[in-house]
Amino acid sequence: MFATANRLNRSALLACALLPLALLAATPSQAEETSSPAAARQSTPFGPLKHVQAGVLDVAYVEQGPADGPVVILLHGWPYDIHSYEQVAPQLAAQGYRVLVPYARGYGDTRFLSANTPRNAQPAALASDVIAFMDALGIKRAVLGGFDWGARTADIVSALWPERVKALVSVSGYLISSQEAAKTPLPPSAELQWWYQYYFATERGRAGYDSNRHAFARLIWQTASPQWAFDDATFERSAKALDNPDQVAITVHNYRWRLGLAQGETRYDPLEAKLATFPAIGVPTIALEGDANGAPHPPAEAYAKRFTGKYAYRLVSGGVGHNLPQEAPEAFVKAVVDADHL
């Protein structure tokens, strides 16, 4: 227990530094449904994958709902994929939203346009990908929703480009942090939860993850959502996204960067400097948390003051773990709709 609220808030922000955490010029391109053999293997409940060139990426994504509807962009985490929103997307589309669910860099059919682009997964790069994606599709504003890496990315976009965000739904709330904050050790019990981060800090860990991606992901799913009884078909459908040729490089870089063990790109230095100040998020926000989240996450009272606009916190009960949109889709859908109307 902490003696003061300030110490609690400081500890939680340090924990955020370890959580699964210059704007790129977008190149507008006509989005097209793909017919590639790789995309055919990546069957989705949403329909065929679409592709758009955005920044340094050829982004694979799914789209549902009316083309002229208000836009919702849903961001997945690690080691998950777009299927976390397989029930959320159609429900939002049925309510008139244009729903876009992109594969992040290093996942599914999303690819780098150049072999020379650094396989960089620092937080500012992932957030800049979202802005480039919006620019490529001509989207000025959207409701953002995410969990795990996706929640952090949605938080960052909301903090740095609030004019692009109509509202935010963030699982586990405020996940912005910095390399500097990550330098302070956590209590041993908290450090234990991050075993895989330290594993990835070694070349043995890189090789081990590369050789056992699906088994690794299954273990994370089980520990992060201990009461979620997902079946083999559900898991394997998402695990295929980890076969992306850049998956290992992206995952390892993300966790090494957080610990200051890997360099980022200088183009993102100004953005990371802003993030290191823990900027407030002023867009309307609903923070969600599952009552059985087995992944490290900050307490709600530690980050509430970081949201300076209209804000609500909801604890979702019923044994709901880390992958909240897939485990409790109705609660996530309601949060998106309600946040849009805050």
C-alpha cells in the first residue's frame, strides 16, 4: 500500500511504462479489396480485407457499415489481432457507424513498403501509423477504441492530435509513459509479471519467440484472461496474424525500446518528448477494465486525473480479462456509442 495518493499515482505511471505500450507524411491511395493469396488465407468474419498505402505501410484492414457513417477505428493489441473486434464491428455497423479495423505494423497482411524502413515499434511510430491511415482514407475525425498496445496508441493519438479524435474508449485507461519512467524498478511481484519483456531483451528470447510464436501467444492469452474459455479455432484464427514476417522484429523492438535497450527513430523524438510529460487527454473518454484482467494494469484512481474532458470509468464484471472487446463485446460497443455522445 502507498502512504499517499501522489505515491500511488507515481507508481501506476511507472507501471504504465512497462505495459503492453515527427508525424509520418501520408501517401493517399485508393483503398482496394485485396485478392492476394495471402489475404485469402486471412479469412475474417468481416468480409474481404482491404488495403491502403499509408505512410510507410501497406495497411490491411476490414471495413463495415455505411461509407458515409461516423467513423470508428478499432486498434488491437499484442499478441492479438483484428478478430478481437469480430463481434464489436458488426454491432457498431448496424448502428450506422463506419467501422475500420486495421492490422498494426507487424501483424496480418500489413506490410512495410520498403525493406529499408526500420522495423520500429516505439509508441510514437505506432500512433503516427494511425494518423497516416486516417489521412490516406481522407478521415478527419474518428472515435478511437483499443486495448493493450491498441489502447496505448489510441491514448497517444488522443493526447497529441486531439483535433482528429471525436471520442476515446481505452481499456485500462491511461497507458502513456516514457523510457525515463521505465528506469525505476517496480516491486518484485510486479516485475515478475513482466517476465516476457526481459525474455525479449535477450537474443535467446528473440529466437525463442520466433520459434514458438503460437505457443507463446496462447500462454499470454491464458494468463491475461484466466477465465476466458476460448476454443482452439478462435485462437488459431488470430494466431495466424503473428506469422507476419516482421512480427518478431516489431514485438522485440517494442519491449526493448521501453527499457531503453533499443533506439528509436530521430523523427519521433519531438513526439516522445511530449509523451514523457504525461500529457492530459481532453477528448471525451470512457475507460474500461475487466474484473479478471490478468495482465499488469494501473488502478483506475491513479489515472483518472489524466483525463481532463468528459470522462467515465466502467468495470466490466463476469470474469472478463485483458481482451475485453472479444470477451465482452456488448460492453465495448456500448462504451463506444456512449463515448460518442458524451
